[in-house]
Amino acid sequence: MKIFDIFSNKTERELPLKKIEKIFTDYIEKGILNTEFNVLTELPDSANDNTRNCRDMLLGEDKKVAYLMQDNNVVVVIGYKGE
């Protein structure tokens, strides 16, 4: 599994890229849940137009899409290939 794109509405200081990658890979590769963020592989009901546009772009590039959720809000959209 390889991450190609990360779209975040948090700053690097608030949520560093390395932390996003670790949360995502821990969940996808090891099934480890994070206490602060949930990882979803289906479009959440709470997705806004920006999130949908990111998803559509990534799917158009033949990538899989995952979402990091915090308090039922999408905070990160991830484009990846693999498992």
C-alpha cells in the first residue's frame, strides 16, 4: 500500500503528515484503531462538496480513497493504491 495524496484541513503543526501516515497505515495494514481519529474507506455522510471533489479527483486517477474523521468531521482525505 502506498499513499500518493493527502488533503488536510489541519495545518502541519496541528496534524503532521507523519502522524496522518501512521494513523492510516496502522489501520489499513495492522487493524490498529486510533483514539483521536477514525479511518473510513467509504464516503462519510458528513462529507462536504470539497471532500466529494477530492474523492472524485482521486477516483479519476484510479486511486482508492480513505478519510480521517475527528468528531464526525472529515479532516483528511487520503489517496492511495494497494490493499
